[in-house]
Amino acid sequence: MKVYKIRDKNTGLFSMGGTQPDWNKEGKTWMSIGHIKNHLHQFIYTIYNANWTNRREENRIPTEWEVVQYERTETETGGLDAKSLIKV
């Protein structure tokens, strides 16, 4: 499974998402390329108040940002009783 993060090439920090993102060592992980594309579109629209019919998106994303792709593997490590998770 591939997952994605946005990294600032100048600082090496990762975006926490949002329209005015905070940056840290872990950052937010997007589960699909479509989710990260939607996030970047939302960033452009909100920050720059872009007109959806007349925009140059590639000119609005900071050049120091890059999308990093990771390969994630799943390993089963055991199970939990579902009922015990909802006990109050």
C-alpha cells in the first residue's frame, strides 16, 4: 500500500495538513494520491482564493514542497475483543 506526505525540502519537516499547515518531523499521512491532490487543491483555493475555472495551480504550490511516497506493509500482530473496546 502506498501512502503520501508533503515535505518541505528546505527544512525536512512534514506538513500536518490544513490550509495553514504546521510542520513537524512526523507530519500527516494521506492514504491515497487522490486525497493528497484534494488537499493541495483545497490549499490553493483557500489560501489564494483561486477561481476554479481560471487558475494556474502549479504556480501556487510552494516550490520547496515535495510529495514523498512511502510503501506501507501490514503485519497482523494479534486481535482485540471488540466488546472490550467499548466498555465504559
